[in-house]
Amino acid sequence: MNKLIWPNGAKCAFSFGWDLDGDTIWRNKVVNIPNGENYIRSRSIGLYGIMKGAHRILDIMEKYKLKSTWFIPAENVERYPELIQDIVSCGHEIANHGLDHSDFYGNTIEEQLNNISQSQDIIRRITGKSAAGFRLTGPLLPEAEEILSKDNNTLYFSYDITEEKIDFHTVNGNRTSVVKLPCPLGLDDYIQMVYSSYPQVLVGQPRIAPYKDVLSNFIREFEGAIRFGSAITSAFHPQVSGTPGKAEIIERLCEYITSNSDVWCTTCEEIATHWKKCMEEDTHVCK
Amino acid sequence: MFVNKAKWPNGMNNAVMISVNLDAEYYVRIFDPDLSADNKSFQDMGQKSIEIGLPRLLDVLNRYGIKATFFVPGAIAEKYADALYSVAELGHEIACHGYEHEHMGVLSREEQYKVIQKGIKAIQNVCGKVPAGFRAPEGEITTDTLILAKELGFSYSSSLYANDTPYYNDLGTSKFLEIPIHWSLYDLPYFAFDFSPCIPSGQSRIACSDKVLNNWKWEYDGFHKYGACYVLQLDPQCIGSQGKIYMLEEILNYIIEKGGAWFATGCEIFDYYDELKEKLK
């Protein structure tokens, strides 16, 4: 793999990706079981992110002077406009994370594009501009993906948990002008620490990981990114990492990042913009 | 700063509520709320938790001079009436955890009403006092569950996860104090295990107790830093076992050494919030 050079000689680029899912993911799990639409308990786990976690994360980002990207289902953008304003006013990026975090965008190309434009309309109405980045919550038809990729507003997709390399997104093997920013599994707090016995999250009821091990996993992922010159983002969740103890994991990660000149930490939008410009100008890239 | 520290009585830094879920054999319904507890292995676990774990847990609480809040299913209060009566006699708060650890989310409003009422009566009969606190048995609940709990006279709920300081659940026509909990501060999800039926359902290996204690300490560091309300959930069949009771001693030492902790029962937290509400009027 070619090694890329990032601003100020950094060896890797990273953006905190904060998925402000709120209770959407919890509601979507129970809504189709009898009486499930009236369940409030597991949903309250998600609401932690709205009621407390998001603001705590904003405080931590501010303490370390870091900018980040917030992937927010449009439903939450509409429900919590004041919180969204707080995020925007701190200089963070708002990105598209579906309409309601459903994995179903529609049966046809038109339905899917309509679903996406609905979410973009909401984001534009509340924040003043459309999202440049997407972390899709489900699959799109290739034709819909192609049309979305050709939209001038679309700068990047952040989705691939198996990839490490920043690249141009392809549809049916054809390169688009949209940047693909990988989000490795190793930088997901949810899969290591979320817990609910009923509904089972995670399925099988595995134990909550030791926080120290989680931090160690995160740091190892960064060491790898530095070693191989990657550009990555995270799937962190204010409802998970926003609790007082897990926020300590984030603080220690911030300490690592800010004391390490090998890491360029900024928003996904800036990483994608910078990389795309370098590729187009063929500069700052070691081959 | 968006998040400000909460205020606690007498300038204390943060609150600590030691809560005990005295589930006995119903602990299995945490992992599968629709499972029957009528199984010899579960019954044995339940009985041992009362005979071995509970006295050991009470001994630690007594040594540290801490009053805890015991959430008990009514049927367990009746089955182990002498044990529960002695817990109440020691000055711990006895609160309600359903009757047979029912899965409230699948019951009708009327059924929910009946089982909560039955749970209250059982505790009243055994301890001579109506419980003020309600923790919904694990499994799902509906807003009706909280409305009924309030109607039936409870002062507070400690069933939801949406914050780290007490807040008010909006029940439409009224508000109901919630003392929120967190799965990471509960012993059983880290350690419960049974071969048949599988608990946890994926039979993951039990956690390393030192590392769990470490998670509790990390969380305590945060709760202390942010002045939040640290609610530990313990079950004597877990924390009361010979290999785990040290965890309680160590976390209590850790909390006490850091200073500024207001150890409170659910009722004491309710009283404090009630006073605040009066002052704001």
C-alpha cells in the first residue's frame, strides 16, 4: 500500500465519528414485536446519548481542541435542534446517517433517493447546509448509489468496516468521484461495551469488555494506522462512550492523539477534501 | 462547559447508592424475562444466595456502616420472609421488584397493576412497611408501568438508563423521579452462568473479576469527576460469593478514599430531590 503524507507530516489521518443514534436503533429493534412500539426501557439506553452523553463528548472535544464528525439520523436532527446547534456551534461537522436509522431505504431507485433527499432536507433546514458525508444505515441499489455519487453535494461515504485504505468509492466496479473513508471495526465502542439483556444487545449477551482493554484496542488501531499510513474514522456512540467512566477512555484516547504528531485529527469532511485534492493534483502523495 | 456537576446535600461531591437486587431464583429472568424459574438448579442458586451470599453482603455493609436499598420480588419476600425481615431490621431500605419478576412489557395494564400491587402487599406483610421505591423487573416496560407504579404510591423508580443523575420521567399528567442505572455497574451481567438453559444465551465465559472491579473504578472516577449519582446493582448470589465479596470491599475502599461521596438510599435521594422541588416552587 502506498504511504500517504498528511498535513504537518502526520502519518495517518483520523476523524472522531460520533453516531448520535439516540433511541432510533433501540426502537427499530423492538418496534415490530407485539406491543414493542410502547417499550421504553431499552430505548432509554439510547436516550442517554441525547440527555447527557453528547454534551459530555462536546466538552471533551473542546478540552482537547479537537474537531469531529457527527453522524446523525435526520429524525434526531429534527427532534433535537438545540443539541444540533450546540454541536455545530462547537465547529463539528454534521453528516448524514439515514432518515431514521432504518436499514431499508426503499424498494425502488426513486424511493431510495427520495428517502435520502428527505434526510438532507431536514439537515439543511436545521443546520443551514446539506451533509457532505454519508454513513449509510443500509444498502442502496447501485443505480441509486450512482446518482447519489454524482450529486455535487456528496463528498464522501464512511462505511467500510473491512477496509483500511482511503480510496474513491466504486459502483459496479466503476470509480466515482466520491471518497471512501474506512471505519474499522476496531474503532467501534458499541460492539465492545454496549449491553442490554432484553432485547439482547449484543445477541448472545456477551460480557461488557474491560475498559482498559477497549482503550488498548483503540490505541493499537492507531498504531497500525500510523504504521500503514491510513485515513480512518470511528463509530463511537455518545450513548456508550458518554457515560462518566467510558468518557475516561475517550479522554485518554484524546491525550494520545493530541500528544502524537503522527496523527492528523480533524473532521471527515476535511480529510476527504484534502485527500481528494492531493489525488487530483497528484501532490503530497508518496508513491 | 455544557455539563455541570450536580449538587448534593451538605456540599457532598457525588451520590453513591448501593442497590441490591434480591432476585434469588428469578435472576434467570434478567437474561430471559419469559423463562420459568421453576428449575432445581435455579432454585438452589436462589436459596444459596439467601443463605450464604446475603449474610456475607450484610456483614460488609454493616462494617462500612452503609445502608443499601434492596429491590425484592414479592414472592421472594414471602419465601424468605425471615431473611428479608432481618434485612429491614438492620435499617436497609426494602423496595419493590415486581411479584415474580414479571415481564411487564408483555402484560396488559390490568395485569401489571395486579402484580405490582401484589409485590407491594408482600413486602408490607413481611416488613410492616409499604415500599417507596420501584425497580421494574428486567425485561421491557411501558410508560403504563411507570404510571401504575406512581398511582400505586411509589415515590421513585430506578429502572431506566437515560442519565447519570436523577431526573423526572414525564408521565403526561405527572412527573416521576427516576434514579437511573447502568448495566456496566451491575455484577450479574459479567458473571451469571448456567449450562441449561444457556445463561447468558451465548454462553460467553465469565469475566475476570479484577477487570470488572476495574470497570467499576473507571466509572467511579468519572462519576466522582462529574458529581453524578453512582448506582451499583448487586446480587448476593454473585457479589456475596467467597471469590467476589472482595470486589465490594475494594470498591467501597476506593470510594471512601476519594472522599466526598454521599452514600444514600433511594428514599434519601428522593427526599433530597423533593426538597429541591419545594425550594424551586
